[in-house]
Amino acid sequence: MQWRQRTTDQRRGGGSGNGDILEPMNGVCGIGSGGIYAQCAALALIDIPGLKAEDIARRAMKIASDTCIYTNHNYVCMTLDCKDADAKAVKKEEKS
């Protein structure tokens, strides 16, 4: 997997505490013992038309849970509604 490193002010982001943030080049990452299983499943599902990010995440977690002995089917899926944020960003760009 390829990673790119971003440097930022420590007050704005997470990372090592030195101000750096690691971000996957393909936009998909997995964490934890079954993270690589979930990540591989998500990469396989990401190109399927009509699947939303939450659907991909849930299917990937099911595959990881079925595959990894350290991962179970108990997880929490939290989503963010970014429509308002996107609309505000567009309005700000139009005013500039």
C-alpha cells in the first residue's frame, strides 16, 4: 500500500504528535487487527456503481469479520452528512 505524508499544524490534525498525518493514496484505509481484510474488501467494492460509502464499509466489515479470527460482527458505523459543508464551500467559492 502506498501512503503519502501530509504535514500540518499539530493543532489542526492528528498523527504522531509532530504535525504529520498519514493518508492512504487510494482513499481507503483500515485499522485494527482485521483492517487489512476490510481495506482489501473495500478496494474491491469501491468501483461498483451505485454503492454508497456506508454500503461499502458495511460489506467490507462483514467480509473482514468472516475472514479474520480477531474481528467480529459487532461494530458501530457512524456517518457524516457532508451536504451542508459542501454547499457552504461552494457558496464561499462563488463569493470570492
